[in-house]
Amino acid sequence: MSYVGPDFDAPEPRRRRRGPLTVAVAALVPAAVLGWLVYEAVADSGGGAAGGAPPARSAGTSPSAAAPGASGSPAGGAQPDASSTARSGSGPLAGKVVVVDPGHNPGNVRHTAEINRKVDIGTNFKECDTTGTSTNSGYTEAQFTLDVARRLRTLLEQQGAAVKFTQDGDRSWGPCVDERARIGNAAHADAAISIHADGAAQGDRGFHVILPASVHKGAADTRPIVGPSRDLGERVAGDFVRVTGSAPSNYVGNGTGLVVRSDLGGLNLSTVPKVFIECGNMRDSKDAALLTSGSWRQKAAQGISEGIVSFLRG
């Protein structure tokens, strides 16, 4: 059964599995047809260890030194700066701010009472956060998201962007989904992305990008960001296919690799262009072989990076 939790992957009603190529996907990312054709070959040969350390951080962008307190915030109760913001350097993205949200936190598993607290996401109340999912061999989603996020940060900084994390393994749990959105808003991000991996059934494969629905209720008003978020999501999806060779999801999105949702606090409460990406299904053996491969995770980061760069330069 799929894992269901806040700002995670409650599955849509099951769709008919895709054929070799779908017209919808071809219309979305025509330049990536070759990537779809090699998908099965990549998946069958993409295994490897869960290791493969991400590239080292650029100088001057070390994580916050604040010690995480028992509440999940830095000691003293101050609002967390939630990880580093790099100084914008030279390059095509100089002056741009990107917020990267590594889904979940490795410490959440030790703080179940805290993460089960309900928070307001505009449309309703949901748990603060969840522990995330894992592969059958125990490689956790929280490990995966941090690794890909750190690789992505390096690539974006090389383009001159200032990159801010919602968490970098530098706090004991969280942040909650509402705080994750606030971090992007406070940074006035030009783009924000939340990185995840799915926990669906064996045989469910592929990635999908989640876009914000038009929501106007309570503290949520996504109307100004629906258009730019779709542009961001389409570019990320297209480049992810092209770089990784992975195909769009065969169980949500009707083969487009795009899903619109109104139940995610990280999207509902965002005031900046933002999307989620589910990079693959950790519970499927073929997808898991990719997700646990350091070389594939580098490709995943590269595909996401190129989509963001395209959006910000577009």
C-alpha cells in the first residue's frame, strides 16, 4: 500500500498503465523521446550502492552552526534560518534565489509526537510532517532527498544562484510543512522545489512532478503562482526525462509526468513558484535500483537543475 502523509504522495485513482509512448508525454517533452526508449535499459542496469557522496559545498556556504533544540528549532527558540543561503555569485543565475526543500528529515523517526501535530494548510489541517518511505532494503527517503538536494545545490551555485535549504540534516526534526512554505516565501525565492521519492506498489514506476492547484481558502492563495509553477514543473519534467532517461509515472498523471494537487501544505501556502518532484518509487525494485545509485542521483540532480535554470532564464 502506498504511504500517505502530509506533503507526501497520496495516490490518485489508479490509471491504465502507459503504452510504449503516449501522445500526452510526447507533447510535453518531445526532445526526450530517446530517454523514454532507453528507460527500461537504464532501470535494469542502474543499480549500485546507496553511497556516492555529493559534491562538496562551495566555499562560504556552510550549514548553520546553530545546534538544533528539542523542538526542532535552533537552541533558544529562534525561528530557524533552516540551513544555508549561498551568496549569489557570477553566472547566468546571479541574483536569483532558489529554495530547495529536502522532503522529510532523517530525525523525524525519533520525534513522532512532534511531527504528528496538526498544522493549518489552508484547505484543512494535516500532520506537521512524516518520516517518509524507504526501499525494501532500508534506504530511506530522507537520506535520498538530502543527497539529491545537496547535489542540486552544488549545480545551482555553479550557475550563480543563491540556494537556501529548508533543512540540511542540521535540526533534530522537521520543519513542518507550513514552515517549509514560509521559508521559501521569506526568501522571496524565484523558484522553489521539494524533493521526494514515492512509496507506491511494486510495478508502479517512474517520476512525476506535482503542481499547485488553484486554491483560495484560509491562509492559502495559490492563484498568483499557478501559472509560473506549471511553467517550472513542465521544464523540470522535460529535463528530468532527458537527463535521467526515466519515464513519467505509469500510475498517476496519465503519462504526462504532471499531477495537480490541492492537499499539500508546501504548495498551498507558497507565495513563490513551487513544485514537488517524486523522483521514482522506492517500493519498486527497478526504480529502487536507480534511487540507490549515486551516479543516477547525480543525473537526477542535473535534470532538476537544468529545468530550474531553464525556468529562471526563460
